[in-house]
Amino acid sequence: MQKKHIAVIGSTGSIGTQTLDIVAQRPEKFAISVLAAGSNVELLIKQSLTHRPALAIIADESKYKILKEALEPAGIATAAGAGALADAMEREDFSTVVTATVGYSGLEPTIRAIRAGKDIALANKETLVVAGELITRLLSTSPSSILPVDSEHSAIYQCLVGEDPATVDRLIITASGGPFRTHSAERLARVTVADALKHPNWNMGNKITIDSATMLNKAFEIIEARWLFGIPAQRIEAVVHPQSIIHSMVQFCDGAVKAQLGLPDMHLPIRYALGDGMRIDAPERRLTIADYSSLTFEKPDTERFPCLGLAYRALDEGGTTACTVNAANEIAVAAFLRGEISFLDIYRVIEATLGTTGFIAKPGYEDYVAVNTEARSKAQETIKKIII
Ligand code: NDP
Ligand code: MG
């Protein structure tokens, strides 16, 4: 494998820092050309001095002076703002971008990277949730390829190697069930932010941890799988598997089921995506299957976790429905994390926003931008009513 030059957007987060671990382990295989973060300027400076990118970008422009003063004497160019981040996707000094930013902010840079012919190691699932149809269309006329970082989609990708896509019957996406898997509806009404941030198996950023607790994360993964693998929603199902050892499965037309197993550790899918599906030696602790006397499975409960059902509604309606769900959820999760609304209000805010935001059946990029803005403001209005 030729040495691969990489841009990491969202380098200071959970996926971003694990990506940099892998790069540091294999300097003969990987080098960093661009690093970009949201607002954690201290960590971005530290990462830049270690990995020596040509360019470091901070989205939060108020932190630009600190970044520039720290890095320019070291010969590292700096920039600030969402526009600079998107522009950087057209640079010629890297071939692959790891999209590890959180939320809607991943959409524009990913589109720009595909237009510039970059390969995408996709962690930012919200990009495919918001605009999966547009991204798929852009990919069909671009030399870019997309490799999933999300563990479930990496598992499915690995199960599909060597198989004829026409023989796939179903995709079976596993879900841990989150911290509230066994909670009654009454208990769910009283959970705190601290409870929701305690994921049983995975250590992730706050937003995806809350999405896992509501199971909207699983709905997003069903939408993500629909666009990545071109399988209709009726043939994608979620199954609760509390141990998070089987990362997902594929069932074929002869009834055979293939699964990919491993410890819940994102280094594996990140490394697999960076290696273009080639396997690279890993130093992390690995799975010893005999340590597990049982792996268990349950049907998900969409009564207690109604967010899960939003995947099928969004895929059935198409257009901008999933964009609205994503926008409302981002606003609702932020309000929940600030202690302004309850855990069960997250679904209520999404539902109310879907009822009040305009729908566009065949959206272009500008339509997604407009619907995202409208849905955020409608979600804010609903939250204000809940607070009063
Ligand atoms: P984190 O919250 O840990 O990290 C998010 C990163 O994005 C940080 O570097 C943050 O910068 C940066 N960021 C936030 N807002 C912006 C912005 N407006 N512009 C540029 N950068 C921004 O999230 P995770 O790493 O957990 O998740 C990242 C993505 O990967 C999400 O889409 C998530 O769904 C997906 N994912 C994550 C998994 C995990 O195990 N963590 C597993 C599967 C998918 P800063 O901190 O400096 O503000
Ligand atoms: Mg996942």
C-alpha cells in the first residue's frame, strides 16, 4: 500500500483522536495533511505539533488567534471558519478525508470532498441521514469511494466482501440497546443527563451517546445502511444485542448469515476504512470468544423507543423528512444536555418539528440547507413552549 495522505475533520473528538492513534502507529503507511476541529484549540495545537499537517483549521473563529500564534512559528498554516474547512477539501495534498465531525456540519465538507474526487472514510453518519440521496448521486459520477467507519456498516461491508450483491436478502444491524434497554416507560421519564451519558459498551462523544440512549442512532444507522448498500428499508432490521460483540450481520438468499465480531473498539473499523478494506496488524486487546458464555438477542421495543421507528418513516416519505429529523434532534439533544428538557421530550420535539416544517420531495443542496434552518427554528419554538 502506498503511503496515504489524510485530512481529519473533527480531529479532537472520539473518532478523530482514535484515527490519529492509528496514524501514529503506522507512520510508514499514513501521514496527515489537514487537521480540523470545532473549538478545542488546545488539543488541535497539540495534535498539529505531533502530526505536522500542512494546514490546521479551527471552525470556531474566536479561537483563531491562539491557533495562528501557536502554529505559524512552527511552519504550519492555519485557517478558521466553516468556509475555510470546506475549501480545504479541494487541496491536492491528500487523497482521503476522515469525516469525524458531529452533526450537520459534516455535510458541506463531504460534498466538497466528493466533488474534488477524495475518498471518504465516513464516520459522520448525519451526512447520509440528511442528504443520502444527493450524496449517492454525487458519488455515482465521481471517482471517490466511501468506506464506512461506523462499526455496524464496517461489519456489513466486511460480510459483503466476495459476495454477489444480488444475493443479499437482509441486513441485520445490531444495537446495544443503550443504558435504558430494560427501563420501563415510567423510569425513562425520570432519567438524568448523567444516566444517559453512561453508555454500557462504547465510549463516544456526547451527542451520539444520547442518540444511542434514545435509539435514534440506530434509526440513523438504518438510513445510513440504505444509502451505503442500496438495500431498501424493508430489508434492513435492527436487533438488540447487549454485549456489542457481533457488530452486524448479512443474511443471503440461501438463508446463510454472515457476521463480523470483535470487541467494542472503534480502532478496528477506522483502521479498516483507512486501509481501503485491507487488514492491518492491530496492537489493541482482541476478542477471546471463550470469554463470552452467551451472546444474546432481543427484538427492539419501538413503543418505549419510538425514535427507532423514525428510520422507516423517513425512508418511506423520502425527500427532506430525514433532514428535518436530524435538525430537530440536534436542537433537542443540545437542550437535553443543558437540562432544559426531559429525555422523553427529545422524541416529542422531533415529532412536533416534523409536523410544522415544510417538506420538499425532490430536494437539491439548497433545499437541504433551507429545511435544516427551518427545522432548527421550529424545534427551538417547541422547546420554548416545553420550558414555559
Ligand atoms: P465528538 O463529539 O467526540 O467529536 C466531534 C468532533 O467534531 C470534535 O473534533 C469537534 O471539535 C468537531 N466539531 C464539532 N462541531 C464542529 C463544527 N461545526 N465544525 C468542525 N468541527 C466540529 O464526536 P464523535 O467522535 O463521537 O462522533 C463523530 C461522528 O462520528 C458523529 O457523526 C458520530 O455519529 C460518528 N460516530 C462516532 C462513533 C464513536 O464511537 N464515537 C461511532 C460511530 C460513528 P471540538 O471538540 O474541538 O469542538
Ligand atoms: Mg454505530
